[in-house]
Amino acid sequence: MKFAALVFALMLVGTLAHADVIPGGSHPVSRCVKVTNLDSYPDIYLIGEIMPVGNQAAQLSIIEQGACLSKGYKFNTFNIYYADKNEIDSLGGLDKLNTTRKIHEPTAESEGSLRPDFLVAADPLLHFITNQIEPYGGYVLDSDPTTNETIEYIMVKTSSGYTLQLESETMPPAPPDTPTPKPENAPTPLEAFWCWLMSIFGQNCPAYTR
């Protein structure tokens, strides 16, 4: 059993290491995802949670207005919560929160793609918002000129709490399609057909000049 577990762990490490390699003909994209209006809610903390791959402990941090979000390693999971600022401060900070896992129960305002068995922090002071925001930029084909992109959200108060709403997304436009230049003195389709027909009978194709 221990040997099988070791083999599985080595296979997982190898898979993750291979997944870090950007495919040929591609380049990385630097993404900045940020929330721009947190100063409008001074009594609320917006909190990001990084859940690392494996059995490492989750990491909680307060999201600052305008700061680029990060989840560290690209295969980590990133959750976002909100909490009452006074309650967190009275407790003694984020490190006092209970970060054991519980199953998140979807609500009417949950994203449609949210899995009903998604695990989130169990502390009642943390109110889950989303796990659908991706801070990692990844890569694109070299034919795509994008190297940087900025995605902005705003926090919005709802009847049941707070949510995040996409405000803007900025990235370079795709390059316009440019027709392939026609080689100089290239025969027209009719001339090319005539050349092919002449070649059947062993005749040389005349040089076309225009």
C-alpha cells in the first residue's frame, strides 16, 4: 500500500511539473484581477482564501482595494468571502478563524457552475461569495498578441449579503486579418489550369508577366 501511494505521489508530481511547461508556440499572459470599490464598504472585509494542492493549510488574507489578486500556484483553488470587520477584529484577526472544511450549499444567487459539494471554510463569520474568479493568467498562442489583461470587479450589496459584479475587462484587441500577399507574376487560376493541362501533353508552361 505504501509503495502504491509513493508511485501515485511521484506520478502526480510529474504531471504537475509537466503542466508547468508552456507549450511551444505560446507565451504567458499576466493577469490582474482586482476589486475597485472596497472603500465604499468600510465595515466589511473582503477575504481571499488560497487552498493549495495537497494537504497544506489554507491561507486567508484581506483583499485590498485595487490590489491584484493571486492564488499562488496555478492549480490552487481560490475562494472569496466577506465578513463583518468588527467581528473579525474582535476575534483577533484572520488566523483565529476556523478554516476546517464544510460542504457549501448552493443558494439562489450562487453561480450556475458552482458544484454543490464544493468545500469552503466552516467558520460562521465567513460568508462565501464565489470560487469562480480566476487570478491566474495562463498562456495564449503566439498568434494572440495578449501579454497583459486587467479584469475589474465591484462589490455590490444584495438582499442577502454581498456579491461581486464584473465591471470591466481590458486586453489588447486581436490583430486584424491580413491577406496573404500574392507572389509577383503569379499565374491566375485560369493560367495555372492551362499550365497543368499543357503539362499533361508534355508542353512547357509559358511565363506569365503582368
